[in-house]
Amino acid sequence: MISKQEYARRRKQLMDTMEPGSIAIIASAQELVRSRDTHFMFRQDSDFHYLSGFPEPNAVIALIPGREHGEFVLFCNDKDLEQETWHGRRFGPEAACDEFAADDAFPIDDIDDILPGMMEGRHRIYYEMGKNNELDNRVMGWVNKIRAQVKKGAQPPGEFVDLRHALHELRLFKSAAEIKLMRKSAAIAVDAHLRAMNVCQPGMTEWQIEAELHYEFARQGARYPAYSSIVASGDNACILHYTENQSKLKKEDLLLIDAGAEYQMYASDITRTFPVSGVFSEPQKELYNLVLKAQLAAIETIRPGSHWMQAHETAVAVLTEGMVELGLLKGDVAQLIEEEAYKRFYMHKTGHWIGLDVHDVGDYSIEGQPRVLEAGMVMTVEPAIYIPANADDVAAKYRGIGIRIEDDVLVTASGHDILTDGVPKTIEEIEAIMAQQKAA
């Protein structure tokens, strides 16, 4: 759990990046209609959560460095017994100050009367345009209202600055408390993947495996997956973002599972590929061992001082060399890499940042150069190979096979730590686990 002190530290760090005489405005997520008069389950905006931990919709934060009466102002839903009877309890402004350390808190219905006065005299507004169109229009309306009073001595803000760069730079580096939550999220996802391996049988459906994953997530306190779970058997695994999860599992196929838990807002992201029957065929072994070799080599590059692209470049080199050895590509390995010929069978990058969002925020390059890795960053490593069923110029034994292996890796002061290494990934380990299940 993130403490009030840590949230306060985050707000201070952000305000320290802001120009004197400025204000930052951050909106919560809003409830989204699912169908007619029902809504999707609410999930707080990650930036808003990062700065406050406040869990409700219809809220706005104002950060005002140097404000005499307190720098952290929160607007939120007021207490309302009738609304709370229908839709759930609210903190209200008073509890927002007590529970979330707001210096001031006001009903959201009063924002039009209060926030423009806080903006007046501030030279710069830090804000993310385009995330909340209704609030965009209101913010511009408040600025124009102040501008209309210039002849009476009002001082309107003269500049908008995108809030995201500074805020997302802070989010890129995980604190000890965040790493603890990410370890827990990873541990839950590890158990879910092990459960899937243990229950998998020919004749089951992909959605039944998905149900086992989600049951394990929820059973351990991660009520929701971090993203739509991919349970892709056979050539469905050649669809990178396959989420239909409708097919029946066939004995001769591999099953690719890409699934992660969301625990107290923090994501995990694991992919494993294993045989439905419990035993890899020889062609499946050849492709699988190539992807595993690429992943292990890529992970070894992760340490402070390495750059972001080194893991990808290493994986590409291993995969391309292997593709030539297996007859998937023909030609000189270096030339094939330069021409990006490997993209026919491996078309995505080898990883991404992970944190509050599964594809987390943070720049991947600085001034046109790949970012240098530093302790506290967390990234995925996920090389793959996808041979479409209709690849007629490829040996028939390889067609329709998709394999991806993915782990979450923390950059440490001395190297790296694989948060998700509890799920086995060698052929011997996978076959042993599945053999135990079939013998039980």
C-alpha cells in the first residue's frame, strides 16, 4: 500500500518541476457507459491516482505551489445520502482532507466558483488537453473569464504547458513501495499461469482457461486483469492481440497465454507458450528454444548503463540467426537485420515499460537516442516468433505456430531482477509440470 507520505512526496516532486507562479490541474477518470444505463466498473486515472490515491470519479486536483492556505486542493463529490444509497459511499470534502491529506477540499459542484479565483494571478497552467473534453472546455472558459476582467486588474494565465512530461518522468522510476506492489501483482499472475498449465486439457475451450486465470487473480485480491487476457491456441497465437478466446484446444497445438493481474492499481504482464498435450513436438521445440534463447540473451543486457534498445537488438540478432538456421529466412544475417527481414515473423519490439499501466508511461528515447536504463525502471522482455498458417513458402511443420515468452524485469543497482520468474519456461520444466498434472 502507498502511504500518505509517499503521495505527498510525489506531489512535491511534481511541483518542484513547475515554474514559480503556476498551477497544475489534474482530472480523475470518469465513469463510462457500458450499455444503456449500466457502466463499466470504474478504474481511476493512473496520473490522478499517482498523485492522490483518491479512488472516486468526478474529481479534480489543483496543485498550487506557494499557496498560502495549502498547495493541494481537491474537488470531489459532496456527501449525499440518497446518491450514496443508490451508487455507493463517498468520502466527501471533509474526509478527503482527513484521509488523503488535501490542504483544502470542496464540492465538485462549486468548482466554477472557486478554481478560477485560484488560477487568477498564475502565469502558467500545467494541464493535459484532450483527456477530458468537458473539462478542457471549462478550463478555457475559466481562462477567458479571467481575461475578460483584465481592465479591472485581473491577471490571466498566459501559457499552457503539457503536464505529462514531468509527471510521467516521475512515474517511470518505481519507489520501494511500488516495487513491493508490483512483486505482489507478479506473484499473483505467476500462480494464475501455473494454474492454467495444471488444468489445461485437450477439448477445453480458451475461455475456460481464461476463467481459471481470472479466478486465481480474484482469489488473491487482484479482482481485475491488467488488460484483456490473451488465450490463443494453434494459429490464433499468430494474432498478436487475440482476445476472442473462443476456440477449442486441440491436442497437437500450442497454447499461448498473455495475462497479467492488476493489484492495487499495479500491473503484471506474463506470456507463456506450452503444448496442450503436455509434450512439445520436434518442430515446436525448435521454434520454442529459439525464442527462449532470444529472451534469455535479451534479459542479460538489462542493467544500469545499458540502453533501452539493447534488449531488442539482442533478441533480433538471435532470432534472425535462428530463422536462417531453420530455413525461415535466406541470406546473410547482418544484411537481413539491416533490411528488417525478420519482421515477417517478428514484427514488434521486445518490451515496454510497466507500472500503473501495463504499457506504462515514460520516454523511450532522449534527444533522439535510446534511453539509458537506470535502477527503479521496470520493463517487459517478450521476444516471439509467429509463422502464419498460410506461409506457403515455409516448411509445413512450422506453419500455424506462434510462440511468445514474456517476463517483467526490474532494473536494479547491480543488474536486474526478474519479477515473474516463478513460471517455468524451459521445455523440460514445462513438460514436467504438465506430466505431474496428468498423473494426478
